[in-house]
Amino acid sequence: MNALQRNNVKVSGQGTQAIVFVHGFGCDQHMWRLIAPVFEVHYRVVLLDLVGAGQSDLAAYDPAHYAALGAHAADVLAVLRTLGLHGVVLVGHSVGATIGALAAAQEPVRVARLVLVAPTPRFLNDDGYLGGFEPADLEELFGALDDNYLAWAADLAPVVMGYPDRPELAAELTRSFCRTDPVIARHFARVTFWSDHRADLARVRTPTLILQSARDALVPLAVGVYLNQHLRGSQLVVLNTLGHCPHLSAPRATTAAIEQFLPPPVR
């Protein structure tokens, strides 16, 4: 099975430059449906599912291999190589943003611009760093996840979305969580929430847009400020929205910020 089949890659749109979308934890490429079509007029749009998510090859998910996010970054690069792409715009959400940054650091010639939506290099607090979580918080989160995955998903989704007056948003995220294999979700959650990629930020030389919601229960605004300080040539835009998924809760503002950041597309 090649990289395109493994990651359930879908290509659409026009133009010579590609824009590639990488989803976050518990999600799949469908979560970009309010953003990606806007770019089809001028870009070659590439959607994919991380291995273990969506319609990817679930049999390819080896916990030992995917014990670090670098394995997913290698998959993204394999997709770009298979498609013969260089100088792409890479848009990543949450852990997908970290994966995109790792891919850009490894093969900068393939990524011309980075767009990081609700990104964080580390969820755990540390001396001089506010990630948003203490170890006890994560142990509680994983305990609930292990006890009853479906109940955990239903409880977490409203917190992640941040819009109690728009229950359809949390319902969609709950459905997405529930479509994910629980065994894979438990493993990937631990890889995601325990990872620390602050040291990798210095390796990223790609012009970067950091998009953060004004209030995000998972990622405090201080993280966006930290990334802006440690990613050379980056811009921080705080969107006037709530929650960890602005591409779902505020797609127009998210799209507008991305379009403003990008240079005119190559014809």
C-alpha cells in the first residue's frame, strides 16, 4: 500500500501550488470541509487522514512505530513525495500543527508556508511555561478515557468546542471521537498530550501563521505568545472565537486570516 492509500489522500482544486490540511486528535479530513473548498479555486487542495484516523489504513497503526509524532510527520512527507510536491502551504490543527511543523523542519524545501491552528508544542506546564495542564490533570483525563471511551468523548467534546449555545458543534466532535478506534485513540492521546516539542521550534525556518482562539480550554493564549517568540518569522493572530476548533466554530474568520497570510497564489 502506498502513502496515498495509507493516508486516504484526496486531491482536488486547481492551481500549481498545493495546500495540505492535517487534522487534529480524534478528527479526520472531514473536519476541514468548511475551510478547504474555499482554496480549490487557486490551489491544489490535499486532504489526508493520519494513520489511525478516518478512512486511513488502520492496520498500519503500529503503536511502537507511532510512539512519537515524528512518525506522523514522516507520513505527511511521504504523501508530499508521492505527489511530487514542493513549496506547499501546510495547514495543521492542534497536534496536526505540531506534526506539520516537524515535517517542515525535516524537509523545508517541501513546505513554503505553515499555518498552525490552535497549536501547542507541549500541553504540560513547566518552569516558565504555561501549557495548561498539570500531570494530575492528564492522569485524570487518561483515567476517564480508559474507563469509558464513549462517555469520555461525550464529556470532552463540549469543553473542546467551547460553545454551549451551539450544541451541534460538540455533537459533531463527539461523533468524530466515537468513529475513532478506542484502542488507537487511547494510545494517540498519550503520545499527543505527553509530547514536548519545544526544542524542535528552533529547527523551523518556514514563515508561519499561528491562529489561536481568544479563549481555548485546552491551549492558553500564553502558548500562542510562546510560539510567536520561538518560531522565527511567525505571526500570531488571535481570533475572536471560543474553543479549540476555530475552523469549525469560526470558519470565515479562520479562512480570512489564512488568505491574508498567504501571498498571491501561483497561477
